[in-house]
Amino acid sequence: MKGRAVWVIAALVGLGVLAALAARLTSAANYRFQGSVIEPALAAQDFSLQRTDGGLFRLSELRGRVVVMFFGYTNCPDICPTTMADFRVVETALGPDSSQIQFVFITVDPGRDTAEVAQRYAEAFSPTFIGLSGSEAELTPIWQAYYVYGSPPGSAGGGYTVEHTTRVIVVDKAGNFRMTFPYGLGPGAMESDLRYLIKEDQ
């Protein structure tokens, strides 16, 4: 009788595990990303750039975290500060889970944005954000790997402008170039997708 009871308990536990797994798979199958998913996902091109603290930023060293990258310039009057401000809203909304995400700003205007300028700009939105720059020779292969364009600096109405890609690049925990967020998607939608990617495979 005792053996039968043990078997029944084990069976119930097994069914519980299977039910939980099925629920999780169903939830995953039903989730609809708000951003633009890259299918199949591409292996994210690794790169490294010097940081202002003397260390080296290497994308591959962030494996296990979701990396959110935006390519812009610090003198941008609208798109860049709006996107970076949205990142700050997302980081705040994620709370403790934000530790599993790294937000990165990379310049498309290295002639004016030194590493120090890029870092100060990123930190103005959050002390956890990373700002990066480098020489044009260092940055060009990175721009190309992530389909980023940036026009030569020009003037408009006395201002300083650089036409550039406005999409946000998302690299998942496995190191895959997983999706992009179009400009104007909004922090709520970004938070939802990032929260899903954080929990994925846990």
C-alpha cells in the first residue's frame, strides 16, 4: 500500500510538471512580439570598442543578458533623445529585471562624438547606460553588421544634422540579432518584448 501511495504521488508530481511545461509552451506560442522579429534570427556580429573607464566593451561578454543598442548622435534634436528617454522609461518599468538588460548607445558621428561625449550623453539618461564611439574605421564594420546608415554631417536651418537609422537593435541572451524596434513603438511595447526575452529559456 505504501509503495502504491508513493507511485501515485510521483505520478501527480510528474503530471504537475508536464502541465506547467505545457502552459509555458502555450504561453510562448501565443505571445506576439510588438517589434519586428528577424526570422531566422542571425548570430549577432561581435565587436569591441574602448570605454572611457579604460576597459574594453565587447558584445560577446554580455551573453546571458539582453542587449538593446541604438545608433545615433549626441547633437540629434529629436529622435535620439526621444529613444534614449524611452529606454529610461523601460528600465524603470522593468524594475529588478532591468539588471538582465544592457542599453547601449553607439554614435554615427565619430567626428564630434568622442567616447567621453558618447558616455556622458548615455549617462544623462541613466547611469547604467553605456555610450560608445571610436574611429570611423572601427565603427564602419559595426554599422554594416547591423544595417545602420549615417549620412555625412550637414546643416539644416543653421543646425547640425546627421540622417541615420532610427531602429533599435535587440540582441537576445543567446547572442542572436533577434529583432528591431521601429522608432515610435513606445516604451510599453518595448518593455513587453524585453520582458519576454528576459524570461525566455528560464
